[in-house]
Amino acid sequence: MAAGSTIGSVTARQVYTDRGHPGIETTVRTQNGAQGVAVVTAGVSVGIHEVQFAYDGGTKWRGRGVQKAVRHVVEIIGPAILGMDASRQLEVDQAIIELDGTPTKSRLGGNATASVSAAVLQAGAASMGIPLYQHIGGVHACLLPVPGVLTVLGSRRYGSGGRSGGKPSYSMICYGFERFSDASYAAWEVSNEFVRLVREVLDIDANRDRCMIPPGAVKHDRELWDLKLQAIVNAGYEGRIGFQVDVAAGTYYDEDKDRFVGLFSPEDKTRDDLIRLYQDMVANYPFVIIEDPLDEEDYEGHAIVTRELGVEIVGDDLFTTNVERLKRGIEVGAANAVLLKVNQIGTISEAFDTVQLAYDNGYAVMPCDSRGEGPLIADYTVGLGTGHLREGAIGHVGNRFLAIEAELGSRARFPGRKGFKP
């Protein structure tokens, strides 16, 4: 063991996050003074098969306080990994997994275990004096991703979607460029043009960071697709920028009716209705990525959509970064990509196991920073060579990608349309 990378201290605290509820921040320091800091919080839409987070309950913080998770880190996990080598991620994660002892991290909380695991990964890289993406992917980690930029949120525009956390959400995927920096600028330009059109056509006081579509503003999401397409044409990027939609369809599914209620338009829809709508979307608009298009238990339906649409179909709530759920999807051909949320499964090693399984079976991997990863998602993306991610073109994540691109210099590669399926 290298003495410098030995874990010397583990601390944690509750912090504010941009999700509107607290998160847990864990700091791991090594003997040579290196440190890693990781924040974990819940997403706005959470699949029922994700690991369980430790919350305080009660009335304070509306039950979403994480002091319980903090205590688990400080009193249980931290002492157990002191003296271990932060550069040996698998060994540390295995110790954490055994310490919890449950498949859903219900004893210690997936937020507690994931925050420690992610902080260890950073501390390991810092203790060796190398970038995090290189620690993950080695010296050949030089592939920048096709990025996207968020354009639309707003789940209640047709009177439903209370469980969806703002879904369906739409992004522009910027693929037809030579470098990440070029794609980043195009994302900034086209998103500003889209906001201008929304203000002008729909009379909504939108901004580039949060374009919420209120109830009654449109009668069908097709009106939004038309504006997105017009923004691409106006900005001069036709054929170089496509659409991505995170449907989170399961949050609109009514089991009693066996219908999807208020999704894309006011009318209730069957699974077949949705599949026909997706066919129309792909045929008439530049949709290139569709995430969670059907209920999260409908593997057969996802397999049908994957076969028929010819675009990237991503499983998020369907797979929850979980090896066993991905195996089930692979068996029937459900989706052709998995959304990677490293804090969704409980440890870095388990998340990366899912990535490897996806690659081994021809599935794409699309990282997402919705669980508190922040700019770290850039290093995960480059280190794992995923070729694309959800959003990430601008803001703090975009800044990190630009820094990596500059650091790599002539070694930096950009995959263009080959960065995602099919």
C-alpha cells in the first residue's frame, strides 16, 4: 500500500442542494493531504428499484433531512475504512457493501454509502496527483462527449404528472461538430434562440436555465417540438442538433385505468397509443434519444419501442444503474442504452459494473448528474468513454469539459454522431 493514499479521515455534513431538499456531503482525506468531496441527493423522479436513502423523517426539512445518513458515515462507514488505500476503489467499496449487508442499502442508506464511495474515488486520484478521468479510464481516456442542453420542463401542463418531477423534459443534443467546445457554443446559441421563440410565440416568461411550460400554454407537446425545430433552423444547425426527451412515462401511468394520463397531451393513452406517437415523433422531428418511454416494469414494451424506432432508447427508471435489472433488459432487448447515475446504486464500483455489462452487450451508456454528481460527471464521462451524456454542454459541467478538452490538447477526440446509438 502506498502510504500517501491511505485514508486518514472521513467526515460528513448535511448541505443544501439545487434539488430543493438537503443532501449529504462527505469528505475523505488521505495521509498525504489529498482529499475528495462528494455530494449525494435524491433526484426529482426516483425509480422504485433504486437503493434506499437514509432520511430523518419527522417534520423538519419535510422529512428529507439527512443527519441520519451523516451519522452513518461518521460513526460506522468512516471508522471501518480508515487505513484502507483510497486508490484501491474496489476494495473500499466491497468493505462498504459488506458493512451495509443489504441489496438496497437499507441499513446505512444509499446516500451515505454513495457519498463515501465517490469521495474515495476522488481522494484516490488526488493522492496520486492525476486527474479523476485518468484515474477512472487510464492514459487513453481522451474521448469528450456529445453534450445536450436542457430546454423544457413542466409536468403539470395537462393536469397530471404530479409524480414526474417536471418530466417530460427536453434537451437539444449537439452532435454535428468537430470539437466539444464547438458543440458547447452551439448549445448555448440554440437554447437562447429557443427561449426567444417561447417568449414570442407562447408569451411565457422563460429563461435559458429553466423553461417551465405552465398549464394551458400548449394543447400538445407537438407545439414545443415545432419551436425547438424552428430554433435549430434559425440558429443554422439543421442536421447537426437533435432532440432528447426524458419521458419518465411510469410517473404518468395509472394502474386502475391502465392508461398514461396527461402525457404529451390531455388525452389518456394506452401503451399502443404511446408507441404510435413515438413513431410519429421520430418520423417527423429530429428525435435521437428517448428515455423511459414506457412504464418502468414494461420490459416487453421497451423492447418493441427499441426495435421499431431506430433511435437510442435509454433505460433510467427501467434499469436504475442496476446490473440485475440491466441483465433482464438485455435478455429481451429492452432499450439499447442505460442511464448512468453513479449515486443511484450505492457505490462507484457497482455503478461501473453496470457500465461494463452495458458495453459487453452493445448497450450505450449515458451519464447524468441529477443525483448531486455536479461537475464530477464530466470526469466520469471522459474516464468511461461514454461518448455522450444527458445535458452537460454548458454551466459548471460544461466548464469542466472545456477544462478537460484544453488539458488533453491535441489528444482530445469528439465522436460526433457516433457518440450515441443506434
